[in-house]
Amino acid sequence: MSLEIHRNPPTNVPPPNSSGDDFVSRVFLNERGLRAGWRLLLYVVFVLALEIGAGVLFQHFLHPRTGDARPTILIAQELFSFGVVFGAALIMGLIERRAPGDYGLPSQGAFGTLFWQGFLIGLVEVSALIGLITLFGGYSFGAIELHGMEAMRWGILWSVFFLVVGLSEEFQFRGYTQFTLADGIGFWPAAVLLSVGFGWLHRYNPGENWIGAAGVVMIGLLFAFALRRTGSLWLVVGWHASFDFGETFLYSVPNSGLLFPGHLSSSSLHGPAWLTGGTVGPEGSVFSFLTMGILFFVVHRWYPARTTSSPAS
């Protein structure tokens, strides 16, 4: 009589090492450590803690008023926002034993080639967009309103402001959150989810509408594509900053439904909303979707696909 050895035990018999500890491990851990969902939740907790704690100091020292559109106050608010989301990522980096650059802003690439390439792309994009609207009779530059030192002062203020906006918004939606969510559900599902959230938040801007928000979702996906191809956020930080600077200062038009002071000229948009973007500004124009579509192709050709195992890319 031979002894039969079962290589696979019956499925209804628990494995010898099963226990409550194993259950907890399966819920909270995977082969890479703490699961992505729990890491993201912990990151949100740190963001809220920093926002509350640092917010008290911010209010105490700067006394910002609701609706205060002074550039210095706006810069301080965006610096605060960036400090909160990046500071929480630094804490998570210590916990996860990762370098801050793993989340999209490597220090060795700070304001380097990718940043300036992005800066140039943003200026070309906004200029092409305004040019197309002008070609169809929807934009007039108007008269120069700022001269000499006053023009330089406003130009510098808006340059700094939109640089910080680029850092803050890109890291908020395509930094730690993209890296960690991609580890859990994959790069593109994470990018789609975060881009939709990016567009949804823009709906609360005065003058924004659903077409403009759809454009924000599309630019979010384009920026995610650039992140995937370059492995860094520096390209899109420069791109984001220069596009916003071009809208607000150089061409003096609404930016995502917001019309700021300190315009270079008395420009005007006139014609149907499909052409000009209406209250949204050029981002809501049909030509904005055309230029973004072209730029998907440009990113594809200029930045070849990389081979990497990183969930962020």
C-alpha cells in the first residue's frame, strides 16, 4: 500500500500559520510594506495637521483678508500651500525611507534643463492659443498700460507667483498623491482620478464653467503624460508657470475664470464663447483642446518612453 502525498491541501483547511496577525498583515501590508491606501491616508493626516498648525502662524503674521488679491499675499498663500503638501511628503519620505525626489521633484533637476524646456513650451502654447483666437477675430491686445519700472515690478511679481502656483498645484496633484495612488491602482487610473479632481476644484473659481474644467482635466492628463515620460515634475512646473504668466500678464486675459490686476495691456476678448472661452478665458476656447492635443504628440516625440519599475512613472 503506497502513501499518497497531497501537494496542495484542501481549500477548506486553513494554512498552518494563519492567525490574527496574518489577517492584520494582509489588510495593512503588501510585499512593498504599508499598502498605498493607508500611506495616502497617513499623508492626508499629515497635510491636515500641518495646514492647521502652520495656518495659525500664517494668519497671525500676515492677517490675510478674504479675497485679498495683492500679489505678495497671493504668493504667501501659495508658498504656504506648497509647504504643507511638500512638508507632509518629507515626513512620509522618512517613514517610507525614500528620497524626496522619488515623489517628482528631484533636487538635482531643480530649475534645470527640463524646467526651462517646460517654460518655453508653456509660452509657445499660450502664444499659439492667443494667436489662433486673434486670427478668428476674438482677441485684441489693446494699449500698453504698464511702463518702465511698473511693468517690471508686476512682471516679476507674477513670475514668482505663478512659479509657486506651478510647484504647489503640480506637487499636490502629481507629486506624492500620484506616486502613492499609482502604487495601489496603477499610473493611469491614478492620473485620471487626480486630473478629474484637479478640474473639479477649478469649478469653484469665479467665471469657470464645465468646458473650462474639462480643459483643466485634459491639461492634467497631459502633465501626467509628461511626468510619465520624464520621471520628473520639473518640466510641467515650468510649463504651468509660463502658461499662467502668459495669460495673466503678457496677454492680459482671464486665467481659469480669474482676472487679476497688474495687466500689461488693456486687452479684450470678443466673439462667441467657443472661440474666446468666455469668462473662463482662452483655456475654455475650442483651440485650447487643439493645442493640447498637439502637445500630447510633441511630448511623445521629444521624450521617449523610459523603462522603470517606479509606480510614479
